[in-house]
Amino acid sequence: MELGPYLLLATLEGAVTAAVLALTASGLALVFGVMRVVNVAHGEFFMLGAVIAWWVASHIGGAPVWGFTAALVLAPLIVGAIAAAADMTVLKRLDYDPERTIVATIGLLYILQQATLMTYGPDARPVEPPFNQRLALPWIEWTETGLGLYWPWGLSTTSYKLAVIGAAVVVLLGIWALMTRTRIGLLMRATQLDRDMALAFGIPVERVYALVFGLGAALAALAAVLIVPIQQAHYLMGHDPLLLSFIVVIIGGLGSLPGTILAAIFIGLTDGIISVFFSPTLAKILATLLVALVLVFRPQGLFGTRAA
Amino acid sequence: MLELDAIGTGYGKAQVLRDFSLSVNAGEILCLFGRNGAGKTTAMKAIMGLLPLWSGDVRIDGEAVGALPAHQVPLRGIGYIPQGRRLFTELTVAQNLEIGLRARNSGPEVLDEVLDLFPRLRERYRQRAETLSGGEQQMLATARALCLRPKALLLDEPTEGLQPSMIEAIRQVILRMRDQGVAVLLVEQRVDAVLSVADRVAFIENGRNGEILSAEALRADHTLVDRYVGI
């Protein structure tokens, strides 16, 4: 294959990574933005989403589309409920102290991971995609008669991968609408801007926090349900999403949702392209190096406004 | 209306208020007066439930609110205008007011009333709060608190850093609220500003009660002011 089609293929793979990463990272950014909690267990909520998706899908018979649809609804709800419960029983009792919540979420990380290992086991298990047509993609070339299309061997994607990208766009638009157009979004933003004043104007900050923590985890779980037909569910699968989410949130500017999404697209695409042309490890190395550079030269992130 | 009964509170282990008592009647402006660090702002935070009470209690209309979660205190009808305004800066004027309105389910007529008091806010309605001038921000902070239809109003240095015309506008609103039967607790540093609006003046010194005098008595005899503020 020539370079052009190869690059298109890598970009498409990168776009899927970017879509899933944007969902996961915006959950992390939401939690940090509103609650100022660095949620180290975020990757485990992602993993739980995938494992629950497998569990739901394997308990529902019939066509794969039913199991997958049920997982798409149930997994984020269950994971969100677990996270909200963790917020009310653990984080609230620590008064959301920045250092202690980091330690607490590290603990949560191992509890969730090891509980999954003991119940679900160490195997990687797939979930069948609801639909999965192979779509061959054309490329342009010069022929004697001028510009022509041809279908290079190996240049293809699947309808499911395109659906993942579409679903991520829809969900992110939904989150944007929730934050800017609804009453509950207004309360979340007010809480984010000034917690004490939110209290002084009767906003039930504790309930807002539980909701935000649940919502952040549900976003990670939703991202995992979308990716699990491509990647398989495994109890250690939370590491990479956690690392990449932190990279994205730091580059995008802590707590800034638009910055997070732009950074997710950038990191996702470069990760896809570098992984295809070189190696996935090099992609992670470069992304981490970028974080170091951002922290040195622009600590508030590329799109952040406040000093972190 | 608003009663502080021998409250004690502070930050961490440092006690600021000790057995501090105060009572503001409906339709009265009580001015809390004292040096920097005497505990004026701390008293306001304690009323709002933002600082836990170590002892004593706060009562509104006879109902003890000292043990309530902080977000339920304003629902009893307390509007708070904090020092430095503390607006929701990234939200618009409309959104800041909406947060005030929703607290006690105030209807659109309350919003109209408040905007009639501050016509400038109507012009800036869709602007972000951080883009307003200092005086307009103080108007918004006041309007936001009035959106609660407060029975008691707490103002922490509302005229700090404002030009005279703005100070006068804020003063007029305070007087109007008093005439509508609101209990007003005012913290103010400038003696002339206090004496021109207050009905009574309560002195606070090192977190303890000082004398409580009528404003008229103070206007007649300035020596007490000098003693507490030490000019």
C-alpha cells in the first residue's frame, strides 16, 4: 500500500481512539473541574463498564444488538451508581481534601480491580458488536484518463467503528447541552465556580458532587461499552484509558471541557497514527513527553484559563 | 428575627468568636462595627452555616438553624452579600439571578421587582458577571441576594471600593429593604457610612460582644467609635 491510503487507515483508527478517549477524559475533567478531586480510579470505572457490558450481553439472548443495547444503557447506570455511592461513603467523609481523595481513589482503584479479578477472572472476553459491516474505502490515483478512484487492498473500516465515532459526538453534544442549557448544569457550574456561595444560595452541594462523580464514571463506562466490541473486556484494561485521560486533561487545561475534547482528538489521532507507523509504545512516550513540556511551559494547559 | 445566641466558632483550632450574641429585629438595620480581624465576617459565615458552630446557636424567627446543613440555611430566608461580591463570574447576570431565584422558588415577579431596583442589570442581562464594572457587580451581588425574598439580609462591606454614586444607590436599596420589614445586618468599616443608615450599632472586639448603642447616641458622642476603631 502507498503512504496515502495507509495514512487514511491510521487516521480512522486514531479517530476511534480519539472518540473513546474524549468521552473518558471528559468524565475525568468534569469530576476535577467541579469537585477538584483527582480521580485515580477513573480507569477502573472504564474497566467496570466493559466487564458489566460483557456480563449483560452474555445474559441476554437473541441477536447481538439486544445484548449490546441493554449493556449500553445498564453499564453506565450501574457504574454511575457505584461511583455515587463511593462519593457519599468515602470522598464526602474526607471533606474532599485534595491529597486524601487521591489516596482514597487509589484504594478504590485496587478494590474495584481485584474484586473484578476475583469474580470475573483474568480472561479477556469479547462482546459481539450489534452490526459490523466491512466498508472498503476508495483512494484517488492518477491514471492516463485523469483522476480516478480505486479500492486499495486492506483499506477498510467497519460500520461499527464509524458508529462509535458518531455516538461519541452525540454524547459529547449532550454533555455540552446538559452543562449550558439545563438547570442542573447551571447548579454544577455554580458549584464549580464558588462552592461556598453555592451553599449560601441553597444549592445542595453534596448532592451535586455525588451526581457529578456518578456522571463522570458513567461517561467512562459508556466509552468502555462502545470500545469493548473492538477491544475485549479485561480486568487490567483500565490502565491505558487512565493514563491517556490524565494526559488529555492536563494538556487541555484542568477542568476545561472544550480543551479536554480538543486535546483528546489531538492525542487520539497522533496515538493512532504513530501506533500504525511505528509502535504504540512510542505513541505513549511522545504523549507523556508532551505532557511534561506542557507542564513546564504552560502549566494551566493549552486551553486552561486559571492557574492550576 | 435573626438571633445569635452566645455562638463560638473559628477556623481549624483558632477560635475567633467567643460567646458572641446579637439580635436583629425585623425592619431594623444593625451595623456590626469593629477592627480588622475582630470577627465580623466570621460572624456572617457562622450565620450562613459555612463555619460549624462550636457552641451556641443561630435562630431565625425562633427556629434554630445552627445544626442545619449549610445549604438549608438560606432557604429559611437569609440573603448573603459577601465581602468581595463572590459572584459566579463565568455565568451571566441572568444565570446569577436565576440561582438566587431558584433557592426559594421565587416567581418572575420577584425578578422584575429586583431588576426595577437595579435597571443597569437589565441592560447587562446577557453579559457574563466578570465583564461588569465593580459597581455593577455589587448591584448584581445585592440583586442575587434579594432574589431569595430574604427576611434577613447580611451585607459584608457592600460599599468597599465603590464610587459615591454607587454607594448611594446601594444605601437606598438597604433603606428600602428595611422599610419593607427586612432585618438587615450590615458590616461596614467607614464610620460615616454606618451612622447615616444604621438604627443600632453593635461593637465587636476580639470576637466578643462590645456595647450595643443606638445610632443616634453615637452620632451625638463620637468617643466610643474612636475607642473601638482606634482612629
